[in-house]
Amino acid sequence: MYNLILFIMAKKQKKSKENKPKFNLEDAKSCIIPDDAVIQVPISGGFRKAIEDTLNFIMSPMSADEIVEVMQMIKVDFKDVPQEKITIVHKCVWTLLSLINEINHQAQEQGKTALTNVTVKQSVSDMMNEINDDTIAEVIKDNKEFSQEEFGEDISED
């Protein structure tokens, strides 16, 4: 059955290629998306989590001071920040945070969010209560181990 489906798909692809005009590189025009264009892209909750994981990966080697610094830059939309001080990491963090924020906003607007039994106050309170010297040391240890595994050296303090 599977082979029959592949055979039918291959026949359809072959027919669609036969009807296409040949591509001429000399006459081809390039296409851009203007900076002010707004594009709507459907995104699943799973993909949003993958974006969040990517953000965490990019920020994992950063120190607390570096994270605070980039968040302050983003908060003021890089206003009065010299261009040479803005790194590719800063741009990556800004890009991914912007995507996550817009996805969260659109999910709320479209009624695609789900409530949990945990209140925000309770969640923040639990997080704050769990912070102590041992948990901070564990986070630092995890960060160094992750850095060692991913990059072959501890880059968390660079």
C-alpha cells in the first residue's frame, strides 16, 4: 500500500514538472520581503516550545550580568546602544524573545491558551522559595556541565 502511494505521488510530481516552464537563470529576478511587511504564519504550541528551547540554548553560556545587560538593551529597543556593542547573540535573544512574545499574544487573542490550576502568584512564589545557595550552585554547575558537553569547554564565564 505504501509503495502504491509513493508511486502515485511520484507520477503526480512528474506531471507537475512537465507542465512547468524551464527556469532561466539569466532572466530570473530576485525576490525580497520588505522590512515593513507583516507576514502571518501559523505556529503550533510545540514549535513555540522549540523556539523557547533555542532561546535557552543561546542564553545558557551567558552570565547573569550578561543576561541582565541584554534584557536592558532589548527593553529600550537598543536605543542609545552603540552599534558595535550589539552582538549577534544580543540580536538572537531579541529575535527569539520577540517571536515568543508575539506568539503568546496571538495565542491569547485567538483563544488558544489554556488555564492551569496554578496561579501566577503561586508559581512565582514557589520559584522564589526554591532559590537558595544550593539551588543557585546547582544551576551554575548545570550551566558549566552543559557548556562543557555542547562546546567542549566552559564558556559560561566568557
